[in-house]
Amino acid sequence: MSKKVKANVAEALEGLSDGARVMVGGFGLCGTGAKELTLISNNAGSMGKGLARWLKAGIVRRVICTYVGTNEDLHRAMADGSIEVEIVPQGTFVERMRAAGAGIPGFYTPTGVGTVVAEGKETREFEGRTYVLERALHADFALIRAHQADPFGNVRFYRTARNFAPAMATAARTAIVECDHLVALGAFDPDDVHLPGAFVKRVVHVPEHEDVIEFRTVRPLPEVH
Amino acid sequence: MNLGIGLPTLVADHLAPERDVWLQSENGILGMGPFPYEGDEDPQIINAGKQTVTIVPGGSTFDSATSFAMIRGGHVDLSILGAMQVASNGDLANWSIPGGRTMGIGGAMDLAAGSRRILVLTTHTTKEGEPKLVATCDYPLTASKVVQRVITELGVFDCAGDRFRVVELAPGVTLDEVRAATGAPVEG
């Protein structure tokens, strides 16, 4: 078995220690004992589930996210000042990680020009339009969930669960993939790999997941006559 | 085309199939379909509002960097967004009310900055009766000078610099009623 494949979550998270910068896509929960974390995640949890448990446990010092929304634990922590929160436009958030992973220290974007997001940042005109300089966003760890992974760390995602995961994997020094299915080396057609194994340092197989639906929206079945 | 969270999502129910409209959801779908039939919902197929949805034949799923390349790179023809305030010069404020709870930015600033055309769909006034169509936004901006058109229950209006210009009034609505409910000059 490849050295990348870890027997359990605890082993997969080895070295995640105090003060770490951690990017989290859609990932389960894990008790590492680490604290003073910088948590980089789109929503940072919701409904008391997922990363909301990290917030409640008091192990997070800083959050970089795009949307607070229904995350009551984060609203509370923002209000009492226990967690410092940086809110970033979503496209800038992912592009900062993509840049970090691609060896690009910064980039100019039209997003946020003329708003609080651009305050204190360098702006520059290109062909008559103003852009703001945004910097790469790195992390120590990325925790991402994949549908399938092989022992080299090649990964395939399922539907809209892909979101930030590939960019996070490239932007972190250690990307840890939690996969629903661990497949054999060679099981993927090379054309079908979503994230090549070079970006993934550890793989842990977690077959059981509690998949929470935040807003269950359905339409009634058509009536059969 | 991308539909913002809230009122704009209702547009999906009124799209004629022959219009060949492809809905984009910024969390990574092009070709978003209607809500699933009861029992078919999948927690890993959701829209940007975190509601369970479906994907139409020909649809695709992708990561967020690709999704925002589509948005910021001008590959989305139209975004229909909600608003807290919209100014006659096209300034849009739809993410934060001073003194209120900050919900976050999400994809709003990228959609506003990157879509080829921005249409705002909103109630004409707040619940308290304050105009949402104003001369200058005093809420934090989402983007500057991006909105071309505003549709409310009172009518359809174009942002025309220092004024709104009436494109169409809702049935039974007079220009005086619109002017009384608007915080900027309205040209008939």
C-alpha cells in the first residue's frame, strides 16, 4: 500500500498543531487537540454542524470565509470578538488559493473595486478599467473530501462537492483527502482524474458520512393519471 | 445566466424551454435544473443558496475557480441579482446593512463585477417603506456602476446616470406613485 494512505483520521492529521492555517472544503470532524487555528473555509460551518463544532470548541482564532449566513456560532464569535473574521468575495477567495497553488504571488481582479474590499489595497488601470491587487492565500493543511481516491492521491469529486477542494489542495503544504471510496491504482482513466496525485500528500478512507442538507427543496411528484 | 439568492430564484419558474437558457450556479453548475422530485434529493447536488437542485441534460459540474473564471471572465451573459439599494448611476448594495448583521459577500461582488449584464429584481421599497431605488447608496457597495436595469412590483426602470428612466410601468401604476416611492429622479 502506498505511504500516502493512512489507516485512520488521527494518523492522517499528524502534525496539525497549534497556530496552523487550515483550509477546509467539505470535510468531517476530527479531534486533533490543536488550537489557535486559522480556518480558511467558504462558510465555516452551519447549523451547529461541520466546522461550527470547531468554532464552539474554541480552537479557532481567525476565520477567512466568504459568507457567514446561517452560521450562528460564527455570528456569536464575531460579536464577542473571540474570533477575528476576514470576509472575502468568493471568486477572489478561490483565485487567491489557485494563485498560491500555481506559484503566483498576486493578481489584479475587477471584483471589489470601489467597495470596502479594496480599501488599503493597490489598484491599477488596465485598458481603462480599474482592478485591485489581491495576494495569494497559502495554508499549512487542506482537508478535503473526495468521492474517489487512489493510493497515489489521484482524486475524483462528485457533483457540486468539488467546489473549493482542488484549489485548496494546491494551496496547502499538506493536502489530506478523505475519500468515500478508495480505488486501486490504475482504476481511473488518466483523462478522468480531477486532481492529480502530486497535490495530495495523504489519503484516508472514510466510508461513512453524515450528509446534511441545509435547505431541502423539492417539487411534488407529477400526478399519474 | 446566473440567478441571485432570494427573489431572483423565482425567475427559473418562468423560463420558457424554447428560450435555450442555461442557468449557472456559482458553486459549480452550468445547466442547473429545477428542484428534485421528493425522494430524489441529493445532498451533494446543491445550488449557491445551499438548496437541493438537479442538473439538466447537457449540464456540467466544476470547481469554484472554473466557476468564477466563467463569471469574472465575462462568460455569463446575464445575472439577475437582489438588492438592498440600487442607485440611478448603477451602483449596487446587496451584501451588508450598516449596524445590521453581516451575512457575508459570497459570490455577489464577482457576479456584479463580471457579468456582461446586471439586472436587479427587488421590491421597490423596504419593509419599512424606505425607497430601495436611490440617488446614492449609503449601504456598503457590492460594485460600482454595474446595474443596467431594475425590475420591481411598480415597473421596469433603466439606470440612466442621475435618474431612473421608466421602461414600463406595472398595470395600474402611475408615474407619480413611482416617483413618491423612489429616492432619485424618475424620467417618464
